[in-house]
Amino acid sequence: MSCVLSLGYLHHCYIFGKLLVCWVVISFLSEPLLTTILTYNQEESVRYFSISFSSDEIITLFLAISIMLIHLDCQPGDILEYTNEE
């Protein structure tokens, strides 16, 4: 199986996938941090700590993994083999 994508494009896809994963991790960690900071000066009975993982984050993780799999599926040898055939 040969791949028609260039090495630069594959590298950018992999970086984009990693950025999407970082975005999900940061959004997952930011909500507990923000709720803790914003309710810290309240009475003890009013303070709370919130954690959530929504469907938006699941979809974004699925998209990121799919994009990163494009990079793993097309190896540099496949690209060189395709360009030598032409």
C-alpha cells in the first residue's frame, strides 16, 4: 500500500493531532482548577471541586487519534516507493 501524502504534510498532521490532545487535556484540567480558585474564598460548605468529561472532548480525542493514525499509517518508505514508481 503506497501513500500519496508528502512527508511535510504527514508531519503537520501529526503535530495537529498532538495539539488537539493537548487541548483536551488542558480543558479537562482547567475546570477543576477554576472551580477551586473561584470558590476558595467562600465558606467551607459552599466550596466545591468539579470534574467533567463531555462528549465534545471525546469527539475531539477521537479526531486527534484519527489524524495521528494517518501519520503512523504512511511510513516514509511508502512515500519514496510511490515517487519512484512515477
